[in-house]
Amino acid sequence: MAGGHQVTVRRGQFWIPGERVETEGGTVQRGPMFVSWEAPLSQAHPLPLVLVHGGGGQGTDWTGTPDGRPGWATRMVEAGFAVYVVDRCGHGRSPYHPDVIGPMGAPLSYEAATGLFAPGEFDPDQLLASMGPLPADLAESQRMDADRLARLLDRTGRAVLVTHSLGGPVGWLTANARPDLVAAIAAIEPVGPPFAELPGMGTLTWGVTSAPVACDPAGGRPEDVPGRRIPGLDGLPVALVTGGASAFAGFAGEIIGFLRGAGALAERLHLPEHGIDGNGHGLIFESNSDDTVKPVLEWILAQGKE
């Protein structure tokens, strides 16, 4: 008991610091990453889950929904996992200053957001209020995120990554940076297809990432990567999760082919095949999010690595 209330979870927050940068005004910090965590008192599973949001979102994409319900993070804690939720560099509670991180990209419009995230599913004001601009340099954004996420894993130990959309490349890069600390990746609607130009954001220059990725045998050019082993993905269990009404489902097979060529144990988890229909790109916070999380949790448990 604490203050007359029964304690059922433990929670906290911290930052993974960014680099120190010299400016005319003095030494400042570049691109820290905010981390909030929550865990049940009786943790049923030894490996934590690390949740990485997408695009212009923030960690609140996992903690709640636009209509005010508990998000996937809560359901994962209820399932017995310790859960770490990050705000990627320059998003949410991870401060952004363009003089230090670099120029911002364009803000997400109402038209683009409602087209991407199931028209009519949400109050568009609630949906857009949490979304900010991406750094204009997508490759550098991913590099920063993967560096901070790798250092988070140095602190947490081995974990399962759960990524969404533009958080997908960060997961692939982090696995390559810390292969012994990433047990599996559940990639929810990751961006693609390989080598695609993402309108208004940048290009997946290195296949499934914008930032350079190491491969074996080594190749210094993006065109060298397909079919070569990517050490951090070799033998790594990956679930690529897609919604039945999402445009992202159309190129999921191409991403899986690329990942398998890199050595990953990649498989498709298409929600309609699990009796869950009608979901778009925002399936982590759509109205049936309590249903969409279940097959993902089942897949994580089935890996025998939790």
C-alpha cells in the first residue's frame, strides 16, 4: 500500500542523453531520447518490450488512443511485461531545436493524416494534436534514434522491439547495432517497400532504412545490400504486422523478402487471418486496438524468448 492506495505497477522515466555540441551560446545537448517505463509488480516475462512510435507521432501513440482508451502499452503491462516507451529524438518529450538537430520537415496535414489513418475512425483534431514534424534529414533522424535506442538496451538488457511505421527502420538499425540485445522485432506496418521514396519525408536509400546499414560481405553502396547478410538481422525472429484495410499491406511481402534475404526469420502477421478485419495504418490505436494487440502478444510469447 502507498498513501492508502494499492500499488499494482511500478513506473518511472528517464532520458538517454544526446551528444554535447558546441554553439555560440555554449555547450548544448543534441537529440536526447525520453523514456517512460511501467512494469507489473509480479513480472511474468523476463524480457521487456520496447515500443518505438512512427512518423510524426510520439510515445503517447502507445499509451492511449484518440478516443481516450488505454493503449497497447497498458495491455502489455497487464499481460505481465515490463514496457519501455520512447519519444524518438525531436518528438514529444525529446526536445527539438533546429539549430542543433537540423531543419524540420513539413508538418502533417489534416488531409494526409485522415487519408493514412482510417478516414472517419478518429476525431481529426485529437489525431493531429499529437503529431509534430520529422527532421528533414531522415537518415540522420534514424541514426540518432538507433544510437539512443541501442544505449537504452545497454541499460535494460535483452528486449523485444515493437515498432510502428517510420519506427520500423530504427528497429532494423538497432538490431544491427546490438544483435545480442534484440531478441525479436514485431514491426507494425513498417514503411516500405524496400528502396522506396517516401513522399515529403525521404528515401529508404539502404533498402529498409535511410541510414546506412552494415552487411556481410561488406558493401559500401546501397545497391550492394539486397541479398547480403545483415548481421544484426541474421536469425532474428521478425513479425511484420499489417491491417486488412491498409495500403501498407500491399508491399509487406516485398519487405519480408528483403528481410529474409538478409537472414531474418521474417513472417507475415496479417490481422484478417486472425479474424480481425478492417484495420488501417493506425491499428495500434484504432477502435479495436484491444483486439489488434492480442495476436502480437501471442507471437511474442510463441518465440520462447520472453
